[in-house]
Amino acid sequence: MRDMPPMTLADLDRAPFRFTATAVLPCTPLRLFEEMAEPERWTTWFPLMRRARWTSQETARVGARREVTLLGLGRFEETILAYEPGRRFAFTMIATTSPLPRQMAEDYRIGDVDGRARLDWTVASAPTTLGRFTTAGLPLLFRGLWRGAVRGLRRRLASG
């Protein structure tokens, strides 16, 4: 794996590439957060996610680390930047096997809309030189991942 310079929460607004999306899901904000806080569950609802696990002894807090593997996109080691039950879950990538991102982070903000969970997703990145050639296609990729994730979350939440 190749080390990546971590991003901060403030970097999310300044990144050269940003993708944002929103969905309202049929559960409480806390229930949605609980689903997102367990890495293993992501493999059941996030498209291309093949493996996800905590790698640090401490979990469920800022600074905890996890590793994920995405089909066709590589393996990533991540550090949690925000861990606010029912409100926010964010992480930055600190190492990867992918040659495309130089820096990358994701921010999931959760709100309440009439007793349902509103989920706002932001992906922020700075590409490597090679990654610049793929930037034009990233919105299409992330839209597809978002739609699949929302469908997967709806199924998971409906099944309890």
C-alpha cells in the first residue's frame, strides 16, 4: 500500500474534486448511524465493497482505523475524522493500493426530516497525475455508487 497524506474536515471544502448527494431514508438518524458505524455491514449495502473491518484496537471514535476493499478500485486504509452518533461519520484515506487518488475523504452527515434520516454524502479528493485522467468520469461513478448504496441501505433498514 502507498501512504496518502490525510485530509482534515476543513479540506473537504477545498478539495479539487467534490461530489455530493442526498437521500432521505426510512429510519431514525441514530439507526442509520448505527448501520454506518459497523464496517462489516457496509459490504451488505455499499456497491463494490468486498471487505471492511476495524484495524485499530479502539473503534467507534475519532482516530480509529479501518480497512476497506472495493472491487476494481483497490484497498484503502482509513482514519475516522468525525464520529457523532446520529449526526456525522467522516473518514480520510491514509493508504491505498489505487494509483488514482493522492488524497481522499468522505463525509456522511445525518439529519432528521420528520422522523426519517436525511443522509448527505460528500466525497472529496485530490487526484494523482494518473488520476487526473479519470476525473471527468468520477461524477458518473459516484452517482452510481450513491444510487446503489441508497438502494442497499433501504433493503437493510427494511429487513431490520
